[in-house]
Amino acid sequence: MSWLGRPYRGLIIAFAAISGLAMMAAISVAQTAPIKKIEIISVIGPELTNSRRLNHPCAVAVNDANEIYIADYGNDRIVKLDSAYNLIAEYGGYGQGEISLNGPASIALDVVSNVYVVDSGNRWIRRLDRMLNLVSIHRNLQNSISLPVCIDISPRGEIIFGDEGAGGFFILDPLLNSVTEFVLDWQGSGARFGRPSAISIDHRGNIYVCDIDLGSVVIFDEFGSKTGSIGEEILKRPTGIGISPLGVWVADELLAGLVCFYADSRETFFWPGEKGKKLIKPKGLAVTQEGLIVLTDAGADEIFVLQPIIGD
């Protein structure tokens, strides 16, 4: 873990507004924006004290106590850090058993910090307690899961996960017993679904889905009806998403940067890292209650803790 100095001033780029407004074809410099810059508060990894170094961390979640949970994909494990970024627990290791994982692709937390893990290689959904003890597993006994890739918990406690192989989103009951269809054809009759890569649900239950085939974020209401999309002419391969009062934050692998789509304007803020610390393969992200952005860089095997600075 290290403390870094003044970050690169992010580019401001124009974008099409949410819910059906046309995307502007060209990227241009905006005159004003609420985000002045992004400061790097801390960089975690690749080395972790008394443990293996991070290997392709692909997803992250943060609870109300600012404890950080990391899906360490290359090590087939989940890692828990305390609010000072010290390792306090881990779960997994390659395999199919109750204490093993095979490609943890996504994680989400409920209100009491139970951890829901997409075990993509095994096609299972696991629930762990806040200290990473196994509670239960949905083992896909009815072949209802094809290739799970992302997960989040709704304000009503619904477990919603995206399945790239099945081409849709599904709801898993709280006991991890049954799966029901939720969204299967988000572009309309006969249109393809694309490839979901990340999901985030806001406090109203609106669902934001990154699609790496379509290069955009598609938005649904809590009932699964499409209400809009963002990023069609900007995003290339969106892989992580989080919601804050400022707007929708998206990590994009091909852009090698972090984009914020403002909630109240047609502008965006783009951050590729800073001089000497550029992003390589930004993957997953989470937003803390204080508005910090926690971002995984799977290419550098690091976790960034970022502070957006507001100003004219």
C-alpha cells in the first residue's frame, strides 16, 4: 500500500444523456463540470501482508464499515481487508469443494455484509458471512445457470445475477434454492442481448448493466423494463459500474480509464490514472458511503482508492 501525490487532471468529454437522448458522435471538451480532478488516496497491492499477492482482481465490494472485499480471480479466492487495508480474512483456492472456488467473477454485499460470490467456473452462487465463512451454495442442480458473470442485491433484498451464456438476468431466492427469469430480451423482440459484464442497482431499484458487446450501459426499472442507455459512442468494453450522487461510474478496459456520466448533465468526466500510475486494465469498482471510488486494476494487480474532487 502506498500514498501517491497529485493525480492527472481528467479529461472532460461530452456524452448522450440517459433514457433515450441521442448520443453525441464526437467527444469534445466541456466548459464546466462538477468534478475538478481525482486524487489517489491509496493503492493496495499487488503484495498483501502475510498472503499471496493479488492476481487479476476483477471485482470489489465495500460495506458500511469501509471493509473491502475483493474477488481475486487469478488466485480463486475472496479477500477481506479492514478499513486500514489490512488483510483480515480470505476464502477459496482452486477447486469444486465447499472451501474452493473456480474463477470468482463478481461479488455483492447485502445489508448485513453477507457476501454473494459468482463462482463462474463451477456455475455456482455462494453466500458467505461477513468473515467469509460459507453459509450456502446454489449448485445449479437444475441447470438453470449457464455462465454467471455478475451479481448485485436490490433494495428489496433480491439477488440478481447476469448470465452471459443464457443471455439474460435472473433472480435467485434468498435461500439460494430457485432461479426465476427476470430480463431475457432487453433490446426488444428478436434483438440480441449482448454480453453482460457488470451490474449495479441504485437505491430506487433501477438496474444498470454493462454490456461489453454493445459497448454501453443499459438501464432497467425494478420490474425489468428497459428505460434507457448511456455510453454508446464513448464506451468500448465496460467492465465495472457503480452509482454515486454524482452519477454513474464505469470502468472500461479498452479505454483503460474510469468514466463518470453525470446525473444532471450531458457531460462526462474521464480519468486514465495519473502520470507514473496509469490504469492498465480497470475491471471492477464500488462506491463507498463517503463517495470514494474503489477500483480494481486487473492488469496491475492493484486496488485504487480514489477521491473525486468537486469544483469549477
